[in-house]
Amino acid sequence: MSVDPFITNQIEFAATHYQFDITMSKRNRGFMSRNVTGTATTRLTQLILEVFTLNNRLLTSGDRLVGQLGLSSTRWQVLGFIIENERTQPVAWIAREMGAYRQNIQRIVNELVVDGLLQFAPNPHHRRAHLVVPTDKGVAAHKAALQVQRPWAEALASGISDADLEIAHRVVTTLRERLERTGDRDARENK
């Protein structure tokens, strides 16, 4: 079985960034904890650094989980967001809701369209901003990804109480919402 050169490049790119992120995370742990005052601030900084590392681990694990389905963590994330969303949207709206750059989401959507997992549909409200719609092949790929994800998630959650997971979810959601509000305020002030 031959490996697609694009996939090989993506794997090498991810591995390089993963190594860089781990190196920077280890360096920053000492730097940030020495320069931050206050217990809550220190704990939050430690949490943020752990979230960075966790994100890298999740992406690597996700790539392994869905690689044989022709997906990567990022492609799966975008495909899943589009399928699970209640309404069809153009790329710019998808990017905004995902908290990502439009150009990055556009690139991933274009790849998924080429692979037949997504398609563009006319947008009755805008001539140029087409709606992004999953194909039957895309829905099937997402369903297959969820099938391999469930046992993996069950194994990860093993031994962690529902209460602890709820607290972690609440803390991460609160931080995300605060960052979104700050970003919105900064965008308004910079206009």
C-alpha cells in the first residue's frame, strides 16, 4: 500500500510542531510559574499549559484513530462540526463558530470537497459565500469515526467521576467564553 505524499507531509509537519510545542511547553512551565503571582493565576497558567499539551496529545491520538478512514484530527473536527451543526453555513461562519481562521477552515473544507466528503451548495442570501454541505460519503466517514472514537473515549474516561468531568467542562467552557468576549471587545476597539 502506497502512502499519499500529502499525508506524509502532513504527518511530518504535525510531528515537527508537536515536538516544538512540547519543547516550548516544558520551557514555559518554569518561566511562566516564576513570573506569575497569585495562587489562582499560577494555577490557571499551569492549567493552560496542560491544555496546550493535552491538545497536542488529542490531535496525535485523533490522527491515529481516524487515519485509516482518510481523515486527520483537523479534517474530522471540521467535518464533524458541519455534520453536527443544525444549519448549513458558509465557511466564514463555520470558522467564526469554531474559533478558527477562515483561511484554515477554507483549506480544510476544500480538501474535504476534493475527497467527496463535503460539497458546496448555493447560498440564497449571498452569491459568492456558498453553503458547505456534507455528502453521503462524508456522513458515513463521520459515523465510522465515531464508532472508533467511542471505545477510545470510554477508556480515557475510565476512573474519572462524572462530577470531575462536569467541573472540567465547566471551567474550560468559562475560559473559552471569557476569551471570546475579550476577543470581541478587542476587535471592536481596533476598528
